[in-house]
Amino acid sequence: MNEYIAEILGTMILVLLGNGVVANVVLKDTKGHNGGWIVISLGWGLAVFIAVTVAGPVSGAHLNPAVTIGLALAGLFPWANVAAFIIAQMLGASIGALIVWLFYYHHFNRTENPSLQLACFSTEPAILRKGNNLFSEIIGTFVLIFVILYISEPTMEIPGVEATQIGLGTLGALPVGLLVTAIGLSLGGTTGYAINPARDLAPRIMHAILPIKNKGTSNWHYAWVPVAGPVLGAAIAAGLYLIHQILFA
């Protein structure tokens, strides 16, 4: 399995389980209906943990264009691979969203609220104030990328065995999963914390394409916020990381 396939599969699992928990909580007549925001935050954290565990040993489990761009800006990932990684992440997120739609097909059609249907694909702000919404996405993604830049994978050296590593993926599945859970619980109440352009944009495109009873718009006037915010947050995190490296080199 090469790194691009790993990014496709990892991002597919991320969106399948992450958007899947949203669907279980908000769609009508599911077993998890009205489970609440804590369930969604924990579900997304576990989705990240599982996805990073799968893809981490192969690709580093970026699963997020903001992670890829942040690592490239910090000099920790080659720019030549950035576009291909982002394409893989977008494709994986699209497949994950498609599977969620198929899995909850009848529940989508029983849910009369188009906003709740869209929530199973992409984010919407609790209060539409695009400047504040952009700030929320910048801060949430800044925390994500800045912490990821300082996460190191545990290793173990065994005599006679070369380059043996024991861990949970290159970026660390458990700490990243806990990090995303903390961001959701603390900073997710304003925009739904996309903090990942692929996780928001690709499923939003699928929402626009797929047939759903009572479906409303895909909220394209807002769609730039969960794309621009994470990229800006990643850039700020990478900049501060580089400054730190220079000052304390």
C-alpha cells in the first residue's frame, strides 16, 4: 500500500466514522438520536484515532490538507508531494461521505430538516458571522497543527534489529485523537470545527450531488470558511514552529 492509497483509505475511514457519528446523533429514528455534542466530539476523536492507526505507518496519516500544508511550510514534508496528498484526501473524504449516505439512506429521507441532513456531510456555524467563524476555524486548526508539529512517535531499539519502531502511527494516533476530541469539546461550539478542508469540502460536494428527500442547499456561500480558516491556521502554526526552531536551535 503506497502513501497515496493510505491517504485515501485513512481519510475515507475518518469521514465514514466521523460523519457517521453525526448522522447517528442528528438523523431521525436512529438508535443514537439526540446523543448530543459530547458524543459527536468523542466520535470524531475516535475516528481520527482509528484513521491515523491505519494510515500512519505508511503515509504519516495527514488525512487533512491543513496538516499537509502545515508540515510543508515547516519544512517537514516535500512540497512536490503536497498536491497529490490533497487530491488523495479529497477522494477519500468523498468516498467516506458516499458510504455514510448509503448506510443512513432511509434515515436521511425520514429527516425533514435540511440543516440536519447537511450536518452529516459538512459544517455550519451556530451563529453566522463569517469573520468570527473564520477566526474560530483559524484558532482550532492552529491548535491542531501546532501540537502535531511537536508530537513525536515513541520508538524502541532492539539489538540486532535495524530501525524498529513501536508506536501508533507517524503522527501518533492516540495523542492526535485526544487532541481532536479536546478541540471539539472546547472550540467546536461555534462552527462545528471542520479544521480540515477535505473533511468539509469533499462531503459538501457529495451532498450537492446525492439525491436526498427534502434536501436543502449545500450552503456554498459559507463553504470557503472551513477551507480558508484551516489553511490560515496551519500557516500560523508552521510560522511559530519555525520561529521557535530558530530561536532555540
